[in-house]
Amino acid sequence: MQRPRDPYLWVWLLLALATGLTFWLGQGAGPLGLGSVALVLALAGLKGWLVVDVFMGLRQAPRLWRRLLLGWLFGLCGLLLGLYAWAG
């Protein structure tokens, strides 16, 4: 039996795994610590990056569009992490 070579399948499986891990981390009994929040936001950034590059096809798009979307994504994750650290 051959392994599937479809990159969409592998990316989809990685997204599903990252979503499950994010859900598991968020199900803690108490409030999340800064390390857990950073890991959740890093997973969200990874998932967004994969969606932008693979499913939206912006890896081959003009650099400006890819940089705008990834900049917005990572900027928002950084802002949320900073606000969580500041408020906590």
C-alpha cells in the first residue's frame, strides 16, 4: 500500500492534530498560565500559516499579499499574548 502523496491530506491531519492539542490545553481546571497561552497562540499561528500557504495558495502569490496576511496573523497572536501577560 502506498502512502498518499496529497499534501492537502497531510496538512489537514496536522491541522486536526493541532486543533485537538489546543482543545486539550484549554480544558484545564483553572486559568491557563502564560506558557500554556503562548503554546495555544503558537499553535493558532501555525494553523493560520498552513491555511494561508497551503489552502489559500498564497505561497505562490505575490509577496505583499502573503506578508500582509501572515503579518496580521502573527501580529494579532503577539498582541493577544501581550495583553494576556499584561492583564495577568
